[in-house]
Amino acid sequence: MPTRRRTDPAEGLAAVRAVEDLWERGEEPARPVLATAVRYSLEELAARYPGGSVEVRVPPFAAVQVIEGPRHTRGTPPAVVEMDATTWIELATGRTEFDAARTAGRVQASGNRADLGELLPLVPPRTVLP
């Protein structure tokens, strides 16, 4: 079953780019912009890697279940990956690598399928015009 998107992909990508622009200027994004960027990129993860064996959580904004394998129906899934919004956007855009964020304690991951390193980044790099 295809992933249901709540975030318009064009608006979501624009939010990700806005967050990147603000960070480059040393500014913090407004909460609604950050929320849209997180939701869009998590929905993109779920669309590319459908399944229910890993739950990726970015509180308080969203959580998705991804990767084929054993599904859970109650309680905590067999694999959980959780982080803050800033870390997630950095991972989704390739600004940070999964292993580095996990080693630094910015990502909490449990379960044998909880390594998202091969699935990231999700957002294509900006096109550099001459």
C-alpha cells in the first residue's frame, strides 16, 4: 500500500530548503517551517522504504514506520530510531552521517534493523547554477 502523504511534496521540499538557508545564515527556523520539513522528509523516507519493521520518531513532529520485515501491532516496534528535528534534517539532507550522529548520542537506535545509514540522505542536493 502506498504511503499516504500529508505534506505537499513541493511545500515540503521548500521548507527543507528554507531550513538549510536559515542555518547557513546562522539563524533558527520557525517551528512551523521546521515541522513541515520534518514531516515531508519522514514521509519521503516512508515512501522510498515502505514497511513496518522500524519506527523512526522525530518528536514532537512525526513518526513513520519503514523497511520491509516483521510488523508489530502493539507496543514498541522491534526497531526504533529517535532523534530531534535538527538532527533529522541534517541526516535527511546529508549534512550529517548516521553513524556520526549515533556515536555523538544525537540518535537513539535500538533493534537489529535500526541502522538508517544506507537509506540517507533523502533530499537531493541543491543544483548549483554556473
